[in-house]
Amino acid sequence: MKRDFLTSADFSAEKVQQLFELSAQMKADTQAKRHLDVLKGHCAAMIFQKPSLRTRMTFDIGMQQLGGTAIYLGPAEIALGVRESAHDIAKNLERWADLIVARVFAQADIEELARASRVPVINALSDDEHPCQAMADYFTLFERGLWGRDVRLAFIGDGNNTCCAVMTLGAVVGADVRVATPPGYEPPAAAVERARALAEESGGTLTVCNDPVEAVRGANAVYTDTWASMHVAHEAEQRRPKFQPYQVNRALLDKAGPGAVAMHCLPAHRNEEITDDVMDGPDSVIFDQAENRLHVQKAVILECMGLAGTR
Ligand code: CP
Ligand code: NVA
């Protein structure tokens, strides 16, 4: 049975922990320049409807480090939903490729790709979700000895795809997640409801509020993302004054718990949602998050292809 990774609720806490252990091995392999050939002869098709630096690079390099290859299909190539439907694209790709990685606008498109495809589908970001990012983020904390209930993460800013992913995966693993957004920019009610249900099972907690200072109090990780995501980029100007009080700067980070780390999924709009001193300061784990995308995704790829036990 193929396994897809479409949302941050798809893996159990136990599975996430296993994948983090595998990610740590993957990272050690790469650092030791140990080459794996577990995916020799395998190819990933990578559909991107939106721009990307990290996701494209890390899936491509990750496939190579596992012995496989990846082919990039940009918006101009396949025009998903315009030139051809998600269903028909999947029906073609499954004949040639062993894995589909897709960055889309509508979550429904990634779900349609997964329904139609015989080969696994991994969500590389949609308007609603960014599960590979959330995996890399919690792995970055895991590497620092923070796991489950020890994680007290405050997400400050827009209740967007990254926020939903971080909130949901936090609920899966039993973290204490606090979200503070400007009024009207909270994460969608359905995502909050699902995360609350998951937190109830895991022993985690979830607070959604509009007060950044309340959210960061006692937190050991303070996370932010752009105020206007790619799918709402046209709102950037109009959002700026509403989001200004939610900037992650030194004064806000100082109100968090001792030793709190600063997190951002990138790309950052420096001195908008995050200031230079925080981003480049000693508390930043932002480029560790970016580095870890590579290793966590290799573990996710192997899991989805039913090969996680082979390393
Ligand atoms: N964080 C992230 O997904 O970055 P890219 O948009 O560059 O892939
Ligand atoms: N929330 C951002 C994340 C980019 C990686 C966006 O969707 O543009």
C-alpha cells in the first residue's frame, strides 16, 4: 500500500519520532559523505505551481543522496488544472515516476493527485498546509533535546499554511502551541478544531489569541512567517500596518522563556515580520530549519515509498 504525506496530521506521534531518528541517521550519513543507493533507478516528479528555493533544492538533492533522481516541472510546463487536470497528470506521472512531490495552490489538487496516483504523493506546500516544513521544524527542536510536552512553541503572525502545519504537528506530538495573530487572521476554524482534537489525544495544548506577548510567555521557541503568503501576495501592502505589532524582534523574544529560539520557515522579509538582529542573532535556528528540510524529507520519502526500514 502506498503512503501519501498530504497534511501534518498524517503521521502518528510514534511515527514522527521514528522518522526523526531516521532523519538524524540521514544527516549523519550526509555529514560523513556516506552515499546511499536505496533509491537507485527511482525518480521523483516534482510539480511546482509556486516559486521555491528550499523545497525544490532539498527534494532534488535528497533524491540524489538516496541514489535516485528528480525532475522539476514548473508552472509553465504543465499548467495544472488549465492544460491538464490533476487527475490526468497523476495518471501519466505514475507510469514513469516512483514518487510525486507537489507544491500547489488548492489542497484539493494535492488530494486529487494522491487519489488518482498509484505512486506516493508528498505535499510540498499548499495554500492550507506545509507538512514537510513542520517536520523539519520539530526535528530542529528534537535535535536540541525538545520533544513532545517539552516544546512550548509560539507562532506569531499570520494564521497561514505554515502556522496550520506547525500547530497541527505540535498537537500530534503533544506540544504546548500558542498562536497569536492580528484579529481576522487567525488560522481557519476547521484547522484549529482538528488540532484541538489531536491535542486532546496527545496531551498537548493549543491557545489561539491576538496577543503576541501572552503567546510568547514561557515559550522556548518563537516562530514567524511572512505576513502575506504567496497565494495572498497582493494583500501585502494592506496587511503591513495590521501585522506590525506582531513583528518578532528582540523586545518580543526577550519576553519569551529563557533560551528561547527564533524560528522562520523562510523566505523572510527582513525587518518586517522578523528583525535582522533576531534572524542573525545567537538564538536563531532558522538556517538549521532550512538545513534539516533535506534530511527530514529523505526520511519522509523513504517512509512514503515503504523503504524506511532499509536504512
Ligand atoms: N520554506 C520553504 O518552503 O521555502 P521555499 O518556498 O523556498 O521552498
Ligand atoms: N506561508 C508562506 C510559506 C513559504 C514557504 C507562503 O505560502 O508563501
